[in-house]
Amino acid sequence: MKRTAQNPLRDENGYTLIIVLLVITLLLAFAATFMATSMNHSFQERTVESGNQSVAAAEMGIQYETAHFEEDFNQLLDDINLETQIRINKLRECIQPPIGEDCDSEQDRQAYESRIESDMRALFFEKVYALINAYKDDTSTINLKKEFAGQAGFYIENVTSNLSSDLPVANLKEIEMNMTVKGEADERTSTLMATVIFPVPERFLNPDEAEKVQTTFVEVNEDMSYEDIFNPQAPTISCSTLIDNVKSGTATAPYKCKADDSLNDIVDKIDSSGQDPRDFTVFTSNFVQDVCESKCNNLNNMNFSGVNVVVDSREVEAFNNMNNLVNANLIINGTLSVGNNLNNLGKNGVKQTLIVKGLNVDNNIQNMSYTNLLVLGNPDGSQADLKWGNHFDVDIYSRLCIDIDRIKSEDLIRLSKDANFTDSGSLIYYSRDPNKTFRLQQNNDYYVVRAPSYASFLEKCGVTQKKTVTRPVDMSVPSVLDPNYDIQVDY
């Protein structure tokens, strides 16, 4: 049998096929590796993207919550401003006539404003504390807020503050609220801490931008005249009504009234109303009934409690004596006639004033202490009496005050010779004529003072009268509260 020779071409084709298969295998392997790597990178990118979205969600949460906090905080300040304005309006009403009892002096008004300042500061802390607690309460229920597309959102996890419930905090200058906000995206969570810092107002009232409010003041009349003492027009208002009006702030000074009760009862009503009896002038047309009662024969040991009493001379009949008069401010609209003595005036050491148009004492005027005795004369130009029997002594811190134009000249001549001034007693006189003078012959001029004007004459003799004046006072206004705050985010 003849053997057939091998074909070299078939062998070459087989090797070629093997090489092609190996190349294909390698290509497939490279492709698989590349695809695996690409898939891994894609997954990482998706993971990073999810993390960025959760941070963004937390940031969105901070913006959302702080924006709402800004609205709430501004509303809080508006509420405080409104309450402050309400309180200031009440203060204005208190200052304006009729003046309230809490506003009738500068000290009272300052105390009123201090109470407003203190109350508004306490209210500020109370409201801020409640606002922060409202945000704390939001953390009890996790509320996921969808703020952008996809499974992304945020919630407040925790809220803390440097403000405690011990209100108000005296030295706290600023308040911090710390908010922990969590953001979520594709099951990834990021946490951010935001600190909201806002100032505590330095003051809730601003005295530098004060409002002028018209109010009334009761003060001493420094320009008194003869007519202010002997006013021909007696008041028609009763003392009981006047006292009520003064208490309610509807009366104007000077406080003059007609007696509708005994002097003692009138003084009791004045004291009960918290007023000063020396500010009241009581006109009486029945001195026996209203003032002296059973003591009218001898007007001794009477205490007027400082109230001013005006009585017509016809109602003051000739007393046998007028001794030991204390705390009296008695105005006799005419000539005071005393049948016997006018002694021991002001023995209790309290200053008192006795004003008459004329004086006629049968015996002595002695032991006068702490008393201003004014003889002012008649208004019609006729000269009044200044007469006494034996002794006329002006003693301890007492003053005899005379209008020498309205007193009989013969009485003035005798006064210059016989009156005795000792122990700080003095004589004060007035004349419209600059060339007319008065001198004491026995005591020379050491005890004599000339008043340059009628108003100063009355003032030197201790005669004062209140009047009501109107002028503005400063009242603070509500401060402009700063709504600004800072936000610090801790990543």
C-alpha cells in the first residue's frame, strides 16, 4: 500500500485558528475588566452624589428653619414694640391733666418709665424662651420635609440654647440657639450644626428721642399781690368737692373753697386724701360755727393744723383774748379787734402767719414766737389802725410786716417809739414811694428791713400761695429693636 504524504497547508490553518481564539479570549477578558471597572466607578459616583445631596438637604433645612425663625423673631419684636407703645400711651395719659397719682412728680415719672423698661425686658426674655422651646418641641416628632425632587429632605434633630428659664437674665448680652439639622438623600444622612446669634436689646425705651408732653405743675406763686391775699370774690366750690377734685387731679391751684363742715373735719378730709393742709385756703362766713365753736369768747389754745382760714372781720367779734394760737394761717378780711391780750403766739415752735388789714388790741402783744404778723391796710386808700394798749414785743424768729402806705401815720410814729424787737425778731416794711422810710427810734435799724417790691415783701414775711402752671416734660419713646442676627454653620 502506498502511503499518502501530509498536507502542510492544513497544519498552518490549525495554528492560525488557535491564535485567533486566544486573541478573542484576551479581548473578552479585557472587555469584562473594563466593564467591571466602569460599573464600580459609576457606583462610586452615585454614592458621592447621594452624599452631596444629603449635605445639600441639611443646608436647605438650615435655610428653611432660619428663614422661619427670622419671621417668628421679627413678629416677636413687633409684639414687644406694640406692648411698649401701649404702656407709653398709658404713661402719656397719666402725665396729661388730670394727672394720675403715679405721675405727679419727676420721680414718679422716672419710676413709671423704669417699670416699663423692666417689664419689657422680662417680656422679651419670656417670648424668646417660648420661641426657642417651640423649636425644641419640633424635635419630638421627626418631620421629613421634601424640599426638592427625589428622596431628599431634612429635619431638626436637636435644639439647645444659652437661655435658661431663670428670667430675666441680668447680664446676658446675646442669645444663642444651636440647631442640629439632619439631611437625608438615597438613604445617606448628613448632619450640620447651625448657631443663630441675636443681641439682647440694651434698652426698650429711648430717652434721647423724647416726646414733649404738656402737663401741669403746682408751684409757689412768686409774684403775689395784695389782691391775691384779700380777694373780693369768695370761692363757690365747697371744700369737700375741692378735696375730691384735687385727689382726682382735676383741680387747679390755688386751692380755695368755702367751708361746708367744721375746720377739724375739713382738715381730716385733707389728710385722708394725702394732701397738705397748708395748700388749702378755707373761706368761712360763720367763724363761730366752723372754726372756734365753743371757744369764741377766748380764742385760746387753738390749732389750725396749718390750713389757711379766711374770715370776714364782722364774723370775728371782739375776743377777750387770743392767746396760744399755733399752726395757724389766719387771714382776717378787716380789722382784728382783741379785747384783752394777743400773747404767746407760736409757742410750739411751728411757723404760723396772721394777716389782717388792721389791728386793735386793748392790752398787750407779747411773747410772739415763730409768727409772721402782717398788717396790710385797706385797699381803698383809707389808712388802717395799728393799735395796742401797753406792750408790743416781737420775739423769737417772729416778723412784724407792715405796708406803711396804708397804715395811720400816728400809729406808725408810736410803733417806731414803743415796739420792742428781741431774739431775732424783725420788722419788714414796704412802700411804693422810694423816698418814704420807716425807722425804729429805740432799736435803730438793726431789726428793720425794707422790701424792694410787694411780692418780695410778702415772700420775706412767709406768705406763699400755690399756682398751677402748664409746661412740657420729656417722655421716653419705644426704642427701635434690632432684628439682625448672625448664623454660623459647622460642617
